[in-house]
Amino acid sequence: MPSPITCFKAYDVRGRIPDQLNEDVARRIGRAYAEVIQPGTVVVGHDIRLTSESIKQALIEGLQEQGVDVKDIGLCGTEEIYFATSYLGVGGGIAVTASHNPKDYNGMKFVRAGSQPISGDSGLKDIQLLAEENVFTSAASRGSYERISTLDAYIEHLLTYVDTAKLKPLNIVCNAGNGGAGRVVDALESSLPFNFVKVHHEADGNFPNGVPNPLLVENRAATADAVRSEKADLGIAWDGDFDRCFFFDETGAFVEGYYIVGLLAEAFIAKEGPQRVVHDPRLTWNTRDVVERAGGEAIQSKTGHAFIKERMREVDAIYGGEMSAHHYFRDFAYCDSGMIPWLLVSALMSTHDKTLSELVSEREALYPCSGEINRTISDPKTLINTVEAHYGPGSKRVEYIDGLSIEMDDWRFNLRMSNTEPVVRLNVESLGNRELMERKTEELLNMIDNC
């Protein structure tokens, strides 16, 4: 029996070094990816983690052994792999990254031609099985290797989303969390009129200021404090591979990703005319209202990058957004970017001559939300059944698109299990009533904690 490789998850590879992921496993994954996907040529790059270079080299060795030509773009963010795969017209791309996981973890994110995602439903399980079996067909010849840079083309593409002549000289705090975002900010800086206050800017895989994950409340203080002390117009923070970005308004307050989705959706429709926008099911009312008022069509998708991207391609959506700070763009090969959103938000602040708080405050009041709350639960399935039995009978609508969504006249919630850990994730929103939203959130948390 082949020994299992435990670092394969629903959408990617994430594992602890060296017991779950090491150079031998990486090489086997490279060979398996080559045999399953048959890409011909693959773009490969790595994040700032201390083990990423050695894991990448082992991955490349596996790809070359199977006859795949490799173009190595070096240190990069995940979205640079998405960009390079489409820009170069190659058969696939692999980013060696563990995003915001602890520093002793590493992983990989995979795409095929056209930067289409590879997940458990579209080839990832086949790659896992073949890597576990460790039996491969022999290639006719060894693949080639070339070190290249696509940074200039990537920066040029990012700048197409804004009219730099109309941008105001905003004072922006940017917190890379010692991840990879700082390098791209530096490359953009000369083309923008902004003054950047750079926090935890230098890439450092030791993560001296904690793992870069701004979803954790304790990781937000450095950005918020800098916004206040520098009297900045805007604060931005990224996760390690910067495919997500998080916003702080001019007071240092954290802005939920949910309201950024509505803001960007409205902006795209205002610019391009009636368009389709894809959103996740966790928080929905604000996005639907904004899109429909603007003359667009809001389309719901299951949570997760592979599902959002697939749905966007199906309906040719111009934009897709998840409240977890993933933002997807049709002109970016339907992929997520952590750089495009803050450029667009800064452009909106400039053209409307409004602060970020002014741009989102009305929507926050109309649809107050809890933000995502996680709880560790030994038996999530039983809990969800219990919650449904309690709230379902008196509800307007019950949905199972992703976890459990229950809608009342003036409030709704989504409760879903994690794909990777024994936790449930709760999101609650109301129709213009913050007190009701907070009360129902507390009510649900009491039920969860006592289950």
C-alpha cells in the first residue's frame, strides 16, 4: 500500500515541514502534476518562506524528470503565477507558498492553462494518488529550465486598472507583514502619486512580527496604529502571498471585506455598464442590493476560489468577491489579486473625493454584519443540524449552497464547516438593525458553545 501524503487539501497543498511536506514529496508532486496535467511548459515561483527555495527546486526537478519545460520567475506572490501563466500562454503554473500558515509550514497552489484552478474536483486528487503511488511513466527527454522575470509586464497590467493622472496624492500605510507584498509596492511606487508609510515591509520568512494574516484581530494593531499616528488616508495589509488585501479607513478602523465587495462591484458596473458579479453565500444582502440597484446581476457561488472562478467563467462575470478579502477579476484571467483592489479603492477615493469611511458607512449601516466568527467544534455536523432544527421552521428561506444559510425577514446567517479543520464559521447580518444583528450573533454563539 502506498503511504498517504497528508499535505493535500481541498484546493491546494499545505503541510508542516518536514513531516508532511519535504523535498522528496515535492519532487513526487512535480512528477505527478506533469503526468496528470500534461502541461508542456510550467511557470514556477516561490514565496518568502525559508524553505520555499529548496521545496521549489525539488518540485522543478520532478517536473523536468517528466519532460516538462520550466520557467522560474523566482520570488513572487501567488497572483504573479496566475498572471505569468496566462501572459506567457503556458500549460500551467505552480506557486510554492503556504500563504498565512505558521512559519514551519509550506505548500503549493496549482493552475492549468489559462490560469484555471486545479482543485479536488479537477485533478488535485489524481495528482495526490499518483504522487503517493510514486510510479511514473518515463519521459522521452528531460525538460528544460529557464529563469525569467515577468515583473515589469505584471506591474504594467496592474496599472491598467486605474487612471494614474486622476489619482490624488494619498498618504497610505501599507503593511506587508514581512511577506511578499512589499516588493510589488516598491515596483509600483514610481508610477503612483502616493506617499507610502511602510510597516513590516521587508520580506522575512522568520515572521518576526507574527504570521501575516490580517484576518486575526491581534494582527491588525500595527496597521491601525500607523494609520492614526501618520494621519494616513488609508491603511492596507496583506497575507503572506498577498492574494488577499485588507483595508483600514482613515480612523484606523478595520473595514470588513464584505463592504469592499459591494464597493468594487458598484464601481465596475458604473464604469462598464450592466454586468454580472459573483459573490459567496456567507454575507449576501448588501452585495445583491448594490449590484441590482446599479443595473447588474448578482450571482451566488459556493465559497472557495475554485468555485468562484468556475462560476465567473460560466457567466462571464466582470468581478467576483468573497467577504474573506478574495477579489477576482475577469481581466486578470478570472483570478484573485491582492494588488488590484487597493488600487481601485484609492481611485474611488480620488475620483469621488471621499474618505474610505464615507464610501462604506452607508452600506455598513444598511446591512450591519458580524464578520466571520470561528469556533472549534468536535462534531460540526451535529451542531449544524441542531441549529437548522431550531431556526429553520420559522424562516423565510433555508439554503445549503455552502453550509447552512437561513434567512428571516430582517436578519440572516450562514454557518459552515471548514474544509480543513474541526471548526465552524458563523456570519450574521441584519437589515439596518445593528442591535438585532449583535443579539442574534450572541444567541447563535451561545448555542454553538453549548452544543
